[in-house]
Amino acid sequence: MNPEHYKYGGGATETILHPIVLAAMVIVTIVLLLLPRKYSIPAFLCGTLLIPAGQQLVLAGVHLFAYRFLVLAGLLRFIRFKETPRVAGNWNSIDTVFLLSAVSHAIAFTLLYWDTMALINQVGFIWDYIAGYVFLRYAIRSDEDIIVTIRCFAFLALIFAVCMIREQFTGENIFGRLGGVRLISEVRGGHVRSEGVFQHAILAGTFGATLLPLFVLLWKKTQSKVLSAIAALSSTVMVIASMCSTPLLAYAAGILGIFLWPARRRMRWLRWGLVIGLLCFSFVMHAPVWYIVAHAGVVGGSSGYHRADLLDSLLRHMDQWWLLGTDANATWGYFMFDTSNQYVYQGVTGGLLSLIFLIATISYSFRRIGKVRKSVEGSDRRSEWLLWLLGSALFANVVAFFGISYFDQTRVAWFALLAMISAATAADRALSHTQPTEAKNDYPLRDPALKLRSTSLSQ
């Protein structure tokens, strides 16, 4: 593909909308608008994840993806039903930095190109990111909603795993018959790279890999042992069938996070040990420390060096992109227009502020998990595991971001994870375990946010 075609994301030039997809969209829209909120989570997730991202209506050059119609229906439900509170724990720091990341990206991109098509492109970006995220924050409010979300992911993972196994044997992607994804599977190094409903095999495998800790959570938190075991197996199948290194590394990161549970009280030491280890590596390596990524390929045909070169090029050309991003990254070297790294993509397309806010979204999510886990430590083991496994899933995504940017419906799983973290770290969870401490105070803390802050400061 011509690198110039990547400027505004590429895409089809004519409508691709299968009758089955249209019928599914109508059904999901009715469920989102009319049925009780508890049905909105499975309806939204099934609709947005089972429909290929390429299914779209093209009007006057504007791409109206099926995903965007469903997000709009979800947002209309959010506006229509005046429930209090609208989101779990009210607005928090994760929401703020996520919103700032999306808005700063849209502003920088529009100013960089200063073109009507760039503005239209970023209206779509805001539609995809902010509207989708806000709806999931509205829909996921409690532990029960978190479990419903994970169960839905479990059933979806089973469907995807079966389809990806079929793809391995036939070389045909069954979702390609609908349109919006390739029909004939990619083959690299003699191996079929199964994609399923996703836009790339890496994204298909990454979707499965980052869900593994959540399926362990399902085992720990519920009686659905069979479902959680099948879901974990499906996750593993998706990773293997994708035949890509990034999903395998994300999968390993999720497992590592789970097995670090015994060291949960010593995470500060582990983080500092990691920093010191990287500094030591930087002294003995003959290349910058981020070239460790170049050796991370574990599947034949992997392009680990390209990922490392992307990071290196981003840092060496910071003067070109820090303010508004850049359209010159294709000139940095071979294949540099392919920003298959979420951190590089964020910087190149949105500038330094957008990248900082993405990192802040990750940082604040870990921070909230850590603070609330400490507040329930020793008094609620099940909640501790809930928070720890959400953190493991977050860590898996952090690792996956080094190998791919989420440019299809994989972003829905990312939004859902952030929404689950916000719901799990809402103020009432910490407060329910701080009654003895509060009893010693001469005054009650009325505001839940202040109570959570007081709890975390007392650690």
C-alpha cells in the first residue's frame, strides 16, 4: 500500500454492509435503546466485536462504520436514561487523562494537516474513542457488571478460537465472507496467521492474550469453573493460531503478572530492580536499551527489529513530532510509515501531549489498583484477587502496545478494561473496609472521593 494512503487511515472507497451485519446492527440497537441496562453490556460487546471493523457505509467520502452506529446507540442510551450516578465512582483521574489523550490527539492531528478531511477523520476518532469509552463507563458499574463483561468475553473468545482453528486448516477466514476483513489468510514463514474478525493476526492474538488474566479472575470470583477453563483455553488457541510474537509476549506478561501475586507487597522493590536492570543493560549493550525489543521475536518471520527501530526513530526525531505529531515519519527509514507500536503511533499522530496522557492513563490505572488493593488487604481476599488480576490484564496490554497499535475493534476490549478498573476501584470498595479507622475520627467524610483519598494517604 502507498504510504501516502496511510495519512488519514486508508479504508474502503465504497459501502461494505452485509445484510446479516445490517440485521445484527438493528437488533443490537433495539437492545441498547429499549431493554434494561444489564443487557446492554453483552449486546454492545457482541455487536462491536463480532462485526468486522471494515463493515461500513461510505457517504461522500465519509466512513460510517458499523461500530460507530452501535456506539451512537449506546451513547443515546447514556443520554436518555438519567440514572444517578451515571458512572461508577463518578468521574475520576483515569477518565480525565483518557479524555485529554483523545482530545489532544484530535487537535494536534487536525492542526498538523489543516485539511477538511483531517477534521472529518478526527471527528470519527473522537466518536470511536470518547463515545465508546463513555458508554462502557456508564454500563460497567459494579462487580456484577465486571463478571458479566468477562463472561461475554469468554463466549466471544470461544467463537474466535473455533474460527481461527478453522482458518489454520482451510486458509480461509470465515468472517471474510461478510466483507471488511480478508478472505484468504496471510501466510508468513510457511504458517497461516489466523485473523478471525480482526484486521490483523497480531490484533486477533493480542485480544486473546490480554484476556487471559480476566478468565483467571472468572475462575477465582465465580463458580463458572468450566466456562473459565474453556475461555482460558480459547485465549491460548487464539494466541497460537495468530502465529505472531506480540500476542505471545503479551500472554507471557499476563501470566507473569498472575504469578507475581506472592510478591504483591514488594512491587516497589521489583519496579526499582527493573529500572536498575535496564540501566545496567544500557552500559553493556552496543545499542540503546530499547533494542532489547529487537530480540523479543519468538515466532519465525517476526519483525522485532522494526519495533525497536520505530522507538529509536521516534526518539531521534523528537524535534519533528513533539508539538503536533508529524507526517514525515515515512522518511525516517525503511517501513517507518507502519507505526505498529501504540506508543509510537500516539506520538507520531498526536504529539508529545497525547503520548504523555496515554502513559498517564496507564499509570493512574495501576495507581488506583494499588491503592485500593492495599485498603482491602487482609480483609477481602476475593477483592484483592479481582484488583490484582485486573492489573495483570493491564500489564499484558502495556506489553502488547510495544508490538501493535489498536486500530480495530480491539480498542473496545481496552476501553472495557479501563471501565472495569474504574468500577473495581470506586470509592465504596475502599470505604467498606475502613470503618475502624473512620470511627477514630471526630468527623465523617461525606464525599466518597475524599474518603478514598484519605484512605490511600493513610497507607
